[in-house]
Amino acid sequence: MLKGTKPLAYFMDIVGREPDICIRYWRMFDRHVAMGRLIRRELIEAYPGEPQLEYRMLFYALPGHEWRVDAMLTLLNEPGAWSDGRERRFGELLGYEGWQIDYWLTHRRSLTDA
């Protein structure tokens, strides 16, 4: 992100059950937020169907790319099934190039079927 090649990072986990690796990443990102190199936006909501749980959506964006957070939230909240078109938009918002998204769309199902 600091090189400007990826404008947005997105994390989602259950509050209180985050993997240690995520917490370490967030601390690294937060150092750059403190220096003004990144923007941070966090949303915590009730987990659907499990009111005792909450989930966190955590976004880090390059300055000037805050619009990507709003666009990502719109995408994630669209009704209906997840599709290749939505997966493509997800990748675009994160800053992946078209060829990278094409590769992912071609190979992702074989990875999940294994």
C-alpha cells in the first residue's frame, strides 16, 4: 500500500476471536495511520443470527481513496448471491489489475473444491 500499488485493505473477523497475525498486521497499519500515510475505518456490527457475537470490518485506505471504503460497503451489502461480477468489483476496489482478477476468477473454484 505504501508504494501506492494497492489503495485498499479489508479485514473481517469476529470481535474477540481475531487471529494473532491479524492483530499484528493491524498494529503495523495503525503506525502508518498515526503518521497520516493511511486512513482507517472500522465498523462493528452484530453477527447475523448470533446476537451474542459481533464482527468487525476494518478498512485501511490510501489518502484520497476513502471512496473505496464506501463503495466496498455498498458492494458487500448488495442483496443476492455473490457473483463473478461482484467478485471482480471486489478485486478492483482492492486495487488488483484486470489480469490478476481474471486469474483469480478462473482458478478460485478449484481452490475451494480441493
